[in-house]
Amino acid sequence: MDVRKAVIPVAGLGTRFLPATKAIPKEMLTIVDRPTIQYIVEEVVASGIEQIIFVTSEGKSAIENHFDYNYELDHVLKEKNKILLGKELDMISNLIDIVSVRQKKPLGLGHAIWTARHIVGQEPFMVCLGDDLVYSDVPCAWQMLELYREVGESIVAVQRVPPDQTYQYGIVEGIDNGRERTHQVKRMVEKPAPGTTDSDLAIIGRYILMPEIFDMLSSTTPGHGGEIQLTDALLALSKKRKMYAYEFEGTRFDAGDKFGYLQAIIAYALRHDELGELFKVHLKDVAATL
Ligand code: UTP
């Protein structure tokens, strides 16, 4: 069965980015000229997904508004003859069919995904975290969907991280399955204590999941940090069905973290059509003064 829907959880509190995120969702913080969440929605659209399900919470309405039609703004732009700008806003509100569901308490990523179960239904679906950016020539979601068409099972996107950083991630232990960049999952552990795993394959914010994950999430008890962890449910699912870890091509940025956010701004600014060259010269000037 084809993957038609993408769940994008955006209900987290964003505490790592306070005070910036006290009143503004972290997913709405700007990377060069658009909010983080728009890059993610554009990746999903470019990969052929038909519907997005935002898992939201109180204070996140700016995200829904960003992808909605704004009559007043449209009217003013037309009056001022700002046609191109009007078209761009039109494009954003027509990108894709979007529905929202509320996570009433921030009980963790696993719980956020479980909240979308009635809208997803009994079909495989994609999950893209609302603060995880992947810069790549071929959209990361597209790369994963290509693999899904071959294997027809759950897939987690992974990247290799230095051994002293594995404790910050969900880590996959897998075996090579012959296909380039692809491993069959054997074991998974959320934020392993140093020295407890030999693997450097860290899970990042892109998944393709079989609908059975909802049963696993229903019976998952709070894990690390008192939250319902997706990794725990993934581990349970991987024991029932095959699961794959895919080393995507591209660079991932954790835009929900201050340093990751700064790295993302630099990467996207350097490749920006209008500003890229100018910014490169500026960065060289800055570097010369350091
Ligand atoms: P994070 O752990 O990065 O989000 O979750 P957070 O909890 O907002 O971050 P900090 O640690 O407090 O800064 C990854 C994604 O999952 C969503 C977040 O919005 C983010 O996009 N999430 C997390 C939920 O939707 N609900 C939750 O209960 C937790």
C-alpha cells in the first residue's frame, strides 16, 4: 500500500530554545526567509505525500495560520499591486491538504504520534519531526519512500554520529542487508549510556511506519524522561516485523536546538538563490577577523 499521509508533530514545548519559544512555536522560527516548518512541508510535498496531519497544542496556531489563506493580506497585496508576493502566499496556502489534531499534554513524541491514529487509520504513514531539517538534493522523504516501495516495511532514517554523542540519540543496532545505505534493525535503544552500544547509527526525525505502531504505542509505558518514547514502540514493532534503518543522503540539522539552528541558517543562506554569493563573501570577511 502506498504511503499517502505524513504526521508532523509540533506539540512540544521547545524548552531548549526558551525564551525565544515562550510565545512563538520553535517550528515558526525563521531560517533565512521562511519558517522551519515550511521547509519540512515542502519536502513532504515534493516527495508525493497527499495529506499532512499536524499534531499541535495550545499556542501553536501560528503554524496552522501560516498554511491557511489570509483574506485580508491577499486583499491588501492586490491593492498595492504586489502580485508576486501575493502569488507566493497563495502557493503556501495551496501546498497540500492539511488537518490538525491536538495533543492535550506534551507526553512525548510517541504519544504525539498516537494522537493522530484515527486520522491515519490502517495504512503505512510517514512521520517528519517539525524541528528536524534535512538539506539534500533528493528530498529525504523521497529517498525513504523509494526504499519503502522495495521493502514494504517500516523505515527509520539514521545518520552516523561520533561515539561520544550516541547518548543524545535513539541508536539502532543493525545488520547490513546488501542494499546500499540500508540496515535491517536488530536492536534499538533510546539515549544509551556511554559504552553500552557499539553502534553509531543515530535515529533522526524521519520515519515510515506501519499502522501496527499504534498498538505498540497504546501499550508503551512512559520511558526515558517520563515521556512515551517512540523508540520503545519501534523496538517492539521491530520484534514483530522487519524494520530498516536508512542512511539518507543529505545533512540534517536539529533546528530545535540553538546550535543546530545556527548551523541550519548558515547552510541554507549559503545556498540561497539571491543571498548565497553575498553571504559567502560576508562569511569570509567575518572569518578573516576571527
Ligand atoms: P523534541 O524533544 O525536539 O521537542 O521533539 P520538545 O519537547 O519541544 O523539545 P525541548 O526538548 O523541550 O526543547 C521532537 C518533535 O516532537 C514534537 C516536537 O514539537 C518536535 O517537533 N513533540 C515532542 C510533540 O509533538 N509532543 C511531545 O509531547 C513532544
